[in-house]
Amino acid sequence: MANAKEMLQAILSTIDEGIHAVDASGVTIFYNHIASKLDGLESKEVLGKHLLSNFPSLSTETSTLMKVCQTGEPIFNQHQSYRNIRGVLVDTVNTSLPIKVNGKLVGAVEIAKDLTRIKQLSEKLIDLQARIDTTSGPKKSDSSSTGAVFHMTDIITKDPSFLKLKSRAEKVASTTSPVLIYGETGTGKELLVQSIHNASPRHNQPFIAQNCAAIPSSLLESILFGTAKGSYTGATDRPGLFELADGGTLFLDELSSMPLDIQAKLLRVLQNGVIRRVGGTKERALNLRIIAALNEPPEVCVREKRLRSDLYFRLNVVPLHIPKLKDRRCDIPLLVDHFVQKYNFQFGKLVTKVDESVKEMFHHYEWPGNVRELEHAIESAMNMVEGDRILTEHLPPHITENCAAMPRPPLQPLRKVLMETEERLITQALQQTNGNIQQAAKLLQIPRQTLQYKSNKLKLS
């Protein structure tokens, strides 16, 4: 019967993912046929040789296997691009784990998934789509070609209020009702809008986004509604964004920047589903969904007469309020990990840790720029970091200076805090057991006599 080592090698060889193991110095000790296929090398070229000799584009700082051998800590789902000794580019997503025997690090193993073929097919598809668009003129295309690249799975959160918002967005995606989104700048309004579009039956139809504050009000009407030939000197028949979005979704951001007279015409489109080009007489029936967004409370915009009340009530069929980042601080660690992985790949780095002082600073910072500011902070730090850990010295100055100026709550005497905590827990246990000392002692996992003494001392009945 085969020995345990041979059986293990046979099992690992049958797994349909690339497996590459090295000893603590980086010499390859196991390399299955899938890894060989992914990397474009023969097993005999790799086994018994140092990892970096076969993959010269990597280094001890950029190789996930070497990094794990140095730190002894795992790296999960790291996107990595590298070239083998023949110059062939390889794209993989790797999970690299330390190998320890009796608590001592003896090597590392990596499980790799191939992205090279998927990337090549995607690039061919994009090239083919570009040829079709240039040869056959304007036509309906899939949502990703019009810029709607985000999906519900791209919304990163574990915050209860945001999870509830995400659930509401998933439900409204299947309908045709207009949606009004309110959220401060940087909270991710367009991410949510694109996710709604891509979760809807319109996902193969156009997605068009327009920031109403980005265009002079004198031009906004013609851009939205289009123009008829002869409506003004040099005017030609040209469709507007409403027509271009026909069948799909039109996203109007910063709606309160739209002039009130154009808001009245937008209301008519919502009510009747028809538009008339500027200077034209012919009405065109459209089938599109309108999603609007504000970065201020809609009630404030109505009160200050920057948003028509009738338009507000027509759009506010399904209101979605995106919370500020400081109101969902439990998401900050998730977002930090996401952005570190993103810029690891973009910058060719292998940052695996964020210092505890940085985490604490992020937790207490107010984040006026919300998620966008957090991403920029990580991007800035990833430009500065040289090792595998982000430190406070790598952060943008405005964050460190702001946190340094924040008043810290005074420390409470330890004895006082312990007494208050003890009294609170004993009170809760006695309440839960209706004053039964024996049962309360079991809840608190202390002797009954101890609880009796403490409750008498604290004068608790």
C-alpha cells in the first residue's frame, strides 16, 4: 500500500487548482500539473529550484509565497501578475498559507486560480464590441459598455442600516418606479445606481449618467432633450440624453442644480413619458427609468426652492438614504482591506497589514469625504509604504493632524471602571434570574458565595 506521503501527493495532484509549495528558503518542494499549466512551465523546471529563478519579475517583496515565508501570516485572494522565465505574462488570484510543524515555520503553500484566459477573452470581447460599434453605428449594447460596471455584490457593508438599504435597492430594481437617492458626496450614490440598473430587467439597455451641476444651465436643456434643426443658428437634429437612454436608465446627479423651468419639463417626462426636442414640435414617446440623486436633504432643497415640490413628490416614490461613513464605522475595516487589495494589484505591492494605530485613527476620524476620502487615504498610504505594513507616517497629513487635534476623553480610574462594570453585570444577572443568587452565579460563572458577598457589598437585592 502506498505510504502517506505518496497518497498526499496523489491527492494534491488531482485538485483542479494550481498548488505550489516552497520550503522556508523559497525552494519549490511541490508543484502540481495545474500550477505547471497556469505558469507555462514544466514541473522538472521548477521542482528543487528557487522560486525567483523561474519567475524573475517577482522579488522577495512582491512574491506572495516569499512574503508568507518571511511573515508567517496568510494572504488571501491576492491578485498577482508576473512573468515566467520565458517572458510569458501570468495573471492569477492566489491564497498563500504558511506551513508550520510543531509551531515552526517550514515553508508556504499557494493555491492559485487562473485569470489569464479570462482576461484575454474579456479583451477580445471589448475589441469585438468596439469594431461592431464603429461599423454599424449607434445601437443598444450591454450595460457595461455604457459605464454601468457595478453590481450589488460590489457594495461592501455589514452595517445593519446599509444592509437594509441594499435589500430595498434589490427589491426596487425589478420595478420601473423612479428612485430618489440622498447621500453626501463620496458615499457611493453612483455605485448604488449602477447596481440597481444591473440588477434590473433593463441591464442590457443603456445606462447614462449626467451630473446636472457639471453643465451650464443654458446648455442643460438641449443636452437632456436634444435639438431640432433650425431651433437656433447652426442647430441640427440631435437626440438628447433622454432619447439615448430610451429602454434603459438615466441617472441625474445633483438634481437641485437643475434650473426650475427644466425641472418642470422633467416632471412632464415622468408623468407622460414623452419628450419634445428644443425648438421642435414632434413629441417622442420614451420608455426609460429615471433615478435622481441629491447630496443634501431633499426637504432642505424644497424649502430653499432649489427643488420643485411637485417633482420631489413624483421622484420620491422609493427614497433611498445612503448613510455617512462615520455613521457606519463597522464598515471601515472591510473597506480598508478592499482598497489595500485593490492598490496592491495596481501598484505591484504586497501590503498585508494595517498598524493598530492607523485602525484606531481611522475609527475616530470624522471622514467628511466619506468612502471616497477613505479610498484616497489608502491610495496615498500605498504610494508611501515601503514594507508590508501601513503606518501612521504613511497617511495624508490632514488626517494625522486632524486626529492629533481631536480632544481625547479623560481616562477613568481603573478601580472605578471595574466597580461600575461589576455592578452592572451583577444587576443584569439578578434581573434575568428574578433575584435567584444560584442561577445568577452560574450566568456569571462565579461561586455562589462570591456573588452573595458582592451583592451584599453593593447593596443589591
